[in-house]
Amino acid sequence: MAALVRTRQISSLELTKFYLERLRKYDPVLHCVVTYTEELALKQAEQADREIAAGRYRGPLHGIPWGAKDLVAYPGYRTTWGAAPFKDQVINVKATAAQRLEDAGAVLVAKLSLGALAMGDQWFNGMTRTPWNPKLGSSGSSAGSASATAAGLVGFAIGGETLGSIVSPCRQCGTTGLRPTFGRVSLYGCMSLAWSMDKLGPITRCVEDCALVFGAIHGADGLDAAAVDRPFHWPMGRDLRSLRVGYIETDRSAKERSELEVLRQLGVKLVPIKLPQKPYLRALLLILDTEAATAFDDITRQGITEGLNVWPRTFRLGQFIPAVEYLRANRVRTLLMREMEEVMSQVDLYVGGNDLLVTNLTGHPMVVMPNGFQKRGETDMPTSITFTGRLYGESELLAVGHAYQQASGFHLRRPPMDKLTASTGDLPAKK
């Protein structure tokens, strides 16, 4: 699309109107839109067209419509956090991620759904659905970001993750997502759930798009104390064949595993590794629960419980977690970080692994993408693969992900959109 916009074969305004039409056509089925930002979008698109016509091209995101997970604030529009108690909330600040995309010339067309307070796919207007089978939820919490991107209702979207909220909906919707290293992208202007675990990242149709969006939004801003400046190069500035890719051994031999065969053909060096497997890992969820209970202490004390999914119980229990236990959990987390550092010293990145909890605690970046399809009932549903990189190793991580995606091609298959409108009669209406 960027090439078409840059060469003025299609205008940003035409593209924006096209996406707004698609959002309105399919949202009654997918329940992925919280708020349309149409007035803003049309102004941004017209500005993009004027600038491009005058030869002031800002780069590949210039004039491209996008959607924001509705925990990303934008002045003049609701930022509901997907939760009924906040459904009329307007936060009149512009999130750094939104500002940087605006600076890149991107066009914001909608605020997209998230499960209430960043949990699951159930929000105050119902359940967001995957376009592969609208009888199924899209998973969450970046529910609308993944669903809308998979359905081709936005060029790309911004999602957020604390514990699986980018990876999980990308798996369910067959999209590509990047969960960056903790601190790579400023969270200024975004809802806080767990300060030491929250991350913001792009959800797209392909790895290359993830790289383009990440290139626009990463870096310190002086507003989020955790955000840092570290180099990011795209394309990667080294030979792909110089990279070491780890894999976790299973009961199947390496020669029988199709994902390893693709990597082998790409010329990377495959290295067997073992991830930390400690019996105490699940107990470290106490960190997330304690920080979330603190972030929403005010509504717990006010007795607000409706429309918050299962959060109220977590928030109440968080009131009784001793400081000693929270600090002890973080000391154990530090040991986990050291173990992961030792693992990552052997490789540049690794493929697969049941590691969402581990890597969200340690802050390592991950890219997820489609990796085939399997029957679930009468429907073909996407399956996925993940690659996890070194801290601040997004260049190498995305380079291998991109090469794997180009070799496998699963990202090119599209949901059966023609069947979506025909199936609306079988679904509950949007509230």
C-alpha cells in the first residue's frame, strides 16, 4: 500500500474511506471497534495527500490507516480500557505511540476493542470475534487489534501485552505480532496494568510491516521513565546465515520437525537449548496481580465490580499480599533473568517454547506469526509459531521471522470474509 500511496496510484483519502467502509461493514459481526475516529482520519488523510503531492514523503507509513487498542489515549476521543465503568472516559493526552505514528504520517481510523482492563476478548459491548470463525472469540486482550488486522479493516494496529495479550490474539486471528523488549516503546498515555511488565507493539499481516511500525514507535521520549533508546536496524545489517537459532528438544527428532527444516534451509545455525523450568514459575504471577491491584486500588476501594470480568477478585486478593512476598517474588524473578541471560548467550534467538510467562517476566522480545492451519469443527483455523530474541535484539529477531515467513507463506492466506455477513444471523447482536 505504501508504494501505491507514494506513487499516488491511490490517495490516502481513498484508502481511508475504503477502510472506514470495511470497518462499518464487518464490525457488526466482529465487534472490534469501540470508537470511530473518522473526522480525525479524514483530516490526517487529506494532509498526507497534500504533503505527498508536494514531494514531502515521510516514509512507508505515510497515509496508511491504522487502529489503536483502546488503552492508547488520543485527545477528544474516548479511551475506555474496554471496561463499562470507564466507557465514557476521555483522557486528553496524546499517547507517545500515537504521536510518533502521526509524525510518520499514519492515519488513525478507529479505537479498537480490548477485553475489560486488558483481559480476554469480552468488553462492554460484547465479545470480539476472530474473522476465521465469528462464532469464536478473538482471544485477548488486544482483541480488536488482531481481529481488525486479520480481516483487513486496518492497515495495521497497535496492541499491548502484559502476559500474552499480543501473542494470544495473533494466534487466534492468524496475524503477525511483535511484543518488543520491555522499555523499547514508551507507554506514556496508555493504561497501566503492571508497570514492570506492560509492553506496546505492532500487530500486522506480515513481519516486514511489524518492522516498519516498530521503527516508527520505539525509543525514549522523556515521559516514560522506563523507555530507552537502543539501535534498531531494518533491514538487519548482517548475513542471516551468521545467526544462531535455538530450539527446544522434544520427543520428535530435529529432522522430523518442519519448522527446523525451514530454518535449516535458510542457512542459520540450529542450536539445542533448554529454557528455565522451575516449579516456582507460576507463583511469580503474584507480581502481575500485585501491580494490577495497586493500579486499580481506587476502584476496589469504591466497590466497583461490574463489567470488569474476573479482575475484582484479583484486585481484592491483591490487598492482602504482603510486601515481603512481592519483594521475594521479584528477587526470584532476578534469578530467572540471569538464567535467561545464560540461555541467550548461546543463541541470537530461539524458535518455539512454552515461555509466555518466563519471557514477559524477563522482558525478552517475541514475534508470533501464522504457521499453518488445522480443522476446528468445520473451520480451518490458523496455527502459529513464535521466535524469541535477545534483549533489544529485534533486528535479528524480525530478520529471521521475515525470512521464515517468506519461505512458508502462511501469512498470505486470508479469512473467508464473504461468509462473515452471511453468518450474522447466528450471532448475538452488538450491545
